Amino acid sequence: MKQLDYFIEVSQNDIKNFSIFLLERENAEATVKKYVADIRTFFRYLNGNMQIDKKVLMGYKEWLVEKYAINSVNSMLAALNQFLEFMGIGTLKVKRIKIQKTAFIQERREMTEQEYRKLLNAAIEEGKEQLALCIETIACTGIRISEIRYFTVERIKTGKIEIYNKGKYRRIFLPKSLKEKILLYCQKHQIKGGWVFRTRGGKLKDRSNIWREMKNLKEKAGIAASKIFPHNLRHLFARVYYSFTKDITGLADLLGHSSINVTRIYTAATESFFQKQMDRIFEDKFMRITT
């Protein structure tokens, strides 16, 4: 990196060094891949003009807004700001777009229990035994998709999965029926040790493998593609657990959240729930008076 008047010059080599920096900082592998991919998008926007200043960065922000959803824009700007900090030019960081917080979730994005069963049945009917088991595992434990690597035969037998992720340690408890189902699957397929969820070549299944296989079930299951992704099963787990226990602190521990405020997002009600509540309360209290 070198200063050119009021510009800063970057190069492709800076992406490689940024990746090494993130790994040395012990960021999760998925996070490193995401950040690097986002910075490559930024470089594509530069289109060979590698001299950047605040004006260029603001232009990139506007370009992102035109092409991506706001949440994606903010995620990509977060990666950009990390890159700018790494380059020693944190003063050029770009503000993310403010989003008004809502007390409800978007139904078009969240998977219902009924849709979960449809997805699971579609996997079974398609003969995707491992995928069906993976779907059940995420939905019944609330794990992140990156955490399936901790599901080994040895850990399954204990009934407790010890996870170290994002600098935090936590323990996942398996429902008895799920434990028995996984062990039966391992016995059937002669998986005597190591990862449960693996490719035919014996490698660990990754996020892209599972995401792609799930998406391929959309027509069979009759579910919108926008609802079919592994993290949605984690949200479903959170909502179901909270509806039974009302224990948001315990849920935060199970999900590995440092802040309960994050967990509240997972347990939020839908817009239709709020609409029904409004109809019930105010039609009962006020509408009878005026009719």
C-alpha cells in the first residue's frame, strides 16, 4: 500500500494478506471466505482503477444499494470496513445503512413447522437419507451449519456435543430419539468413527453442499426457495424452544449468543401474529362501541 496524493492504492496481493490476517485473528473459516469474497466484489467494482478515496468508497456503497438487498449491503460494507482497518486507513470506513428495527419477522422468509415437515418428507421421498438426517439435526439442536463438523460418532454416543466456535465453548444436548436415529444411520452405513455427515469421498459436508441439496427440494416440497436455507432451521428451533419454555436466557446459551438481544430476533413473532392481536384487542374493545 502506498499513498498517492489524496488516494490510497490497493492491489490484488492485499486480498491474500487480508485473508492471512483474518485467519491469524482466528476468525471462523466461513467468515474468512465471506469477507474475502466481499472484497473481491469491491475490487471488481474498481475495475482496475486501484486508487481509492472516500468518494470511490461512497460510490461503491451506492452501487451496492442498487444491486443488493439492504442486509446484504450492510454485510458487504462490514467486510469492506474490516479491510480498510487492515490496510491502516480506518478513517475512510463507510457507515452502514440504518435499518429500522421491527418487533416482527418477515413471514416470506421464515420457515413454519408445517413447511419444515414438507421439506423433510421431500428429502425422504427423494431418497436423500443423509440430507433428511442433517435437516432434522439442525432443527432439533439449533446448531449453525458450520458446526456439523462436531457431530462425530464418538460425540454422538455420549449424547452431548461439545462445540468451540467463534471463540466460545458450549454444549449441545441431543434429544434421545435424534441420538438413536443418528447412531442407527451410522451403523447402517458402517460409519464407525469420525464425521457423521460426509461426502461419498469421505470429506466433511460443507455449507454449499447442504444448501444446494436443500434448494433442489423446493419444487418437491412446494416451498418458496427464499425460505430454504440451513440457518432458517436454526431460527425454527429457536422459536419452537422459546414457545415451550419462555426461557430466552437458556435459549441464548443453547444458540451460543453473547447477547440476548440477538436471541430476541430469533424468537420474534410474525406480522400476521401482530395483526391478529390487533384485531382481537381493538375490535373487542372499541369496535363494539361504534356498531
